[in-house]
Amino acid sequence: MDSRDPRTEHVDDEFKKLISNIARAFGRTAQIKGRRATHSYGTVAKGVLKVLDTLDIPQHQTFSAGKQYPVLLRHANIKGFRDDAILDGRGATVRILAGDAQAPLSDLNLDEGIVDILMSTGRSFILAEALSFARWAAGPMKSRAAMLQEFPKIAPIFHEIIRDPDSYTQLHYYSETTYSFTSLDQQSFFLRYRLVNRQNPSADTGWLKPEEVKLPLDYLPRVASDTRPETYLQDDFRQQVRSTGVSYLLQIQLQPVSDDAAVNETAKDCTIPWEEEDHPFHDVAVLDLDSILPDELAEALEFNPYNAPPELSLILAKTARETASVNHLRSVVYQISANMRKYQTPSSSLVDWGSGHQPSLHEQYPYGTGKTPSFDNTKPLPARVKPKPRYWANFGLKLIPNQQLDPALPELGITGALDLMGTSVVSYMPPNLTRNRLDKFSDDFFVERRLNGFNPGKLNRVTGHAWQYQVCYDCSRHQVEPAGLLPSKITARFHFCGQYLHPHSIQFTLNGQTETQQPGDENWEWSKRLFRCAEFVFQEAQSHLGRTHMNLDQYAMAYYRNVVNNPIHLLLEPHLEGLLSINKLGANLISGPTGFIPEASSLTPEGVDDVLRDEISHLSYHWTPHRQALPDRVLNNHYDPAAIAMWNLLTQYVREFFEDHQAGIEEYWSEIQAMSHDLVTHSILKPELGTLAVQNNADLQQLCVYVIFLSSFFHSWVNNKQYEDGGDVSYSTIGIWDTHHPEYNPEHVAKREEQQVKLLWTLSHVRYNPIMDVGPTALKNLLWQQRQHIEPGIPLANLMMSTNI
């Protein structure tokens, strides 16, 4: 246990052991359920807390007359049953937030409140100290029955707690346990809370007859004749908040701290209610609730009685026999349960798990501060996502130059290959597609590469022109280096005839001048080269780096930070292998200040970042390849049929997986909610394009199909085909340069072209984890069945499991 935490710093050994035992038990319950160990299913409403203008309590920092705060309130059933018709205690948890009371939800930090006030039905708790409560919580029914005789208070207290209401809003909620209240003039009081319906303060409904409470069972199963929906209380609360709003009155009781320790101990005894005649309830604040928090935000919240300022603090105990020990224990149990349900990782900060310190998943996978939601590359990779030795071996076999194994053997294998090639790297590199094509500069080949080359899916149907399709690249917002030639806008146009596309014209704006070239014109070949260069820039920044690597990073981060036990880890994790590692490496190799794109192209590093951010801001997992497929049947269009076939088979593959694992997916749905929360919180998706929230089973299936499609098929296409076009600098380079510009440097350009060929060779030829080799049998079978639609575009053998290069 962490001696630095006030809850454990001065705790005796007996209490430490008890805290560890109970926290482990509740933590494992949370891990198994994938939800809170108690109060598992709830609804959170948002609104405003207004401290009354006139108060009859000592002046106070938080409860200062007229103050307003944003506030959250969560209703749930105490033992955590999904079914509201199971008769149970009912809970209300209030979180007073910092910030402007009228601020929109997006401007509030929901995770850090000023104070959490945990309340439930019943004025009292069943047992006075942690030692006896631990016996009840961990004991079998026989032991509990014996405790009913030992502690006769338990039965009448449960009679107050267990309720059968028609609405959460028609109940009284009590803190039951005692807190500290310190006034502005430093007077010390004991404090208890109550929450009542503002319009009907006396309403405290749902009482059962004493004989109906069947102790030692601390809840009542649904009555067979009860036909109310499982979520009737949740539904009613949501409907009231959304239609008319719900208004509560927060009240407090105060009792001065005494010089007599015995009196103070009695005041802290949670089994003894404070009589109103002696300690009246003071009206403190009104809570007006007017909206329901989205589930993906609500489920991630952690409430804890320890979350409080000094002037409203939790009272700590030193032993398990003190009356303050129940709330003390509860604060630790809630924290451990939250860690286990959210991160599925034991926390050793408060409990001795016998495993040493293990940081939470959020600590292991921190977000960076860059322009896109991704792993913080200044931090070390967790062991879970580090490359395997087999990957490094595969990578090294295709890397040029490779490190020498032995300086005395420069010609051993590919060791020393760069030295052997000398300065003629480009000419010594293996041939690519265009070097083997005698017609590489023909118009037909130009069309074919727009359909099936390394930057697919860019053709758009247009009407009202002499051409029917076009590909347009807008570079006007991107910074370009001196001497670099990149049109501010360039459009290649194609007309459709006889089930084929034919080039119509290319229009571009360069150095402020716009011109249009058609086949046969003097500058037609130059126009095509200018287009291929612009396309190369956008292939690397948009399709390859943006749509696959950096786009998938946000899904991988949300996944790794939250998903451990949900069965979708069996489905997704093989398709995420190597992603965070290669993205960390590529941050400098590809897109950083010295990366390939800014170094070899005319874009500046800032320009590359702008392209990436703009691309990712338009990408959502709700996309499908059907949206961009050509509406006309073009006979030599191989990408669209392959993409649609792949999408359809993945849809079947994912659907069948969900059918086989539905129970587990539902059991650990809290992990999906937490993953959704991370996606939404860190997303840069344009608001008009929707949200990345995963709200239901259909959303999760769509997300899985999308991630697997991009990780395997789309990345394999745009990555593995790079050398086909870019391995021949006479055909296509990522940068074109003005040879008359004073800053033009031919040696620098030659070095950039050398870098282009070497890098694209490595990127295109690292074939780690081919699906048809290591993929699941079900996926391999579906691919084989659809090979006639896929293989004209890309061989099945070239489809990799994940974006690992």
C-alpha cells in the first residue's frame, strides 16, 4: 500500500489487511462484470446547482450564498442490478463541478469535480465500522443470518433502504455516513447530506412492509407478476429531465465537533440517524437538471466520497473499529473498482496486490500533444505493443541500407548493400512496374494508374461537362519550399466511353497562372507529370499516412487504453499489431521535420501536418467504400470491385464473430463505452460529419469492419503499390523543382530521389503477417471465396493483417 496516500499513511496493520481484502474482492467483481461493482447501471443528468441566496448555516467556501455551479447527478440501484424491478436500495450521487454554471458540456471537465456527494435511500448504513461490514460483505448467508442476531439494528435499517418506487424523483436520499464541515471562520462541524424533490419535499415513496424484506438476502427478486420494463426507473428519470426538467433540494445537517471523543465517535456512527429535532436539515442549494449525459461520457465517470475539498472532507480512520472506517473503506473500494472496470489493471497505489506497481492503461498509453489524436511519441512504448523479434527480422531483410553484421564480410547477403551500390543507388535498385512498361507515359496507362495505382478511390463523378469523372487536388493551403513546384490546384478530367475512361484534359494553377492541357497539346506530358507529382504528395500524406497510419492510431489508442476482457480484443488486436510502433518510428522517418514527405517533396513539415489534420478531420468509421465506387462499370477498374468485395466479406466475418461472442461483448460493454469516450474526447472529426461515439452493437460492428478494412486491405493496397509508381524517378517523384530558381540544388534533388526509391522499396516489400499465412481460418476462407473479385487488383498473398510498415 502506498504510504503517501492519506488513506493509508497512518492506518494500522489490521485495517490495511482488511482494506486490501475487501478492495480486491470488489475490484475483481468490477473486473468480471466490466462495470461498477455496485451501482452498475445508471443515468447521469446535467444541470445547475444554485446555492440559496439566504442561508442559515455558518459561512462556507463552497456553499456560499448565491453561488452557481455546473452539476451532475447519477441515479442507480445500489447492488447494481440491471433490472429496476428488483427491489433494492436506490442511489443518488451528486458531483458539483468547477467552471461556469452555464458552460456547454464540451467546456467542462467532468472528471474533476469540487465534491462528490454519495447518497442513497435510508437514513442509516447497516453497520457502524469496517470490521463488521467486511464480515457482512464477504460472508455467506449463514454468517449473515448470525449477524442479524448480533446486530439487531440491521433489519430496521434495511427496511428503510430497500424500496419499490415508481420514480427515482420521489425518494429521499441520505449520505448516511458523516463528513467534515469547516466554516470560513474555521469552526468545525460534522456533516450529513439529504436530497429531496424540490416540488414535493415530503415525497419519500416505495416503502415495503417489514415482513416483505427477506433478510439476510439484501434485495428482493422481481415479482413474477411484475410487468414493468427492466429500465422503468431509468426511462422515467430520462423522460422527466428531457421534457420538464427535474429539480432537487440539497439539505445538510450539522453537529459541532466536541471535545469529548466519545460524543464525536457517536456522531460519526453511520447506524445512528441524527434526529431532526436536535440537528435540523438546512436548505442549502437547488439542483435544476435539464439534460442527460451521453452514455459514453457517463459510464467513464468515477465517483468517490474522497473527492472533496478540505472544508467538506471525508473523515479518515486509523483502525477498522472506528465509526469513520466505513466511509474510509468505501473510498478505497470505489477507487479500486473503478480502476479494475476501466483499465482491467490491478492498482497497487492503495492495495497490496502482490504484483508491484502497475500503471493504469491510461498512464501506459498517453495521448500526445500533436495535431492528431495519437500516442505520445515522447513516451516509451508499452511492452504489449513493442515489435516482436520476428517483425524486426522481416523488416531488416528489406531495409536498405542495412547495418553490417561484420565489417570483414561486406558482401554477405544484403549486408553492406549501400556500399556496393555506391552513388548509383537509383539505377541499382530492383525494377518496378513502370520501368518494365514500355507504355508508361501513354494516356491509357495514365488512366489505368488513376483507377488501380497507389492512390485509389479519388475519381469523382461530375455532370454538366464534356467529361464525366475528375480527380482534383487542392494544394492552395499548404506551405511549399522555395524552388518547389506544386500547383495550388490541379484537376485531371476523364470522359467515359465504351466502358472505359479516357483522358479529357488537365487544368492546373501554378505560380498564379491557370492553364488547361489536352492530349496532343504541347505541354500535355508535362501536365501529366505535374499531376503525378501532386498525386504522390497526397498519396503519402492523405491515403497512406493519413487514412491508415494516423487515422487508425486514434482507434488503436482508444482500444489499448480501455479494452482487455471484451472479446473484441480477439477480433481487433491482430489487426493493430505494429501500428503504434511504426507510427512512433514514422513520426521522424516519414512526416517529422526530417521526414521523407517534407524532405523529398516540396511541402514543408508544417504543410504535411496541415494535410494530415485536414484528412483525419474528414474520416469517420461510418464510411464505406460503396460511397466512392464509380457508378459506371469501367472494365479496367479493379480497385472498386476489390474494395467492395473485401468490405462485404469483412462485414460477414465481423457479424459472425459477434454472433459467437455476443454474451461476452455485452458483459464487458463498459470497456466499449470507455473506448468510445476516448474516441469522442480526442476526435478532430468535423462536427458536421457526426461523431465517433460507439452507441450500440451496430456501431461497434461497423467500427470493427472499418478498422480491419483499413488495417489490412486498404493499407496493403496503398503501401504495397508505392514502389510500382514511385520506384522509377523518371516516371514519378514526390517533388518537382524549378531548375531556374536560385535555391534549386541538383545534388539535393538527386539525394531526395535516392531517398524516395530506397524508402518506397522498404515500405512496399516488408510483408509481415500475410493474412493468407497467419490469419484466422474463417477470414482466409472468405478471402479465398472472393479471390476472383480481389486478385485482379491485388494478390491475396499481398494482403497483410495490420498496418505495421
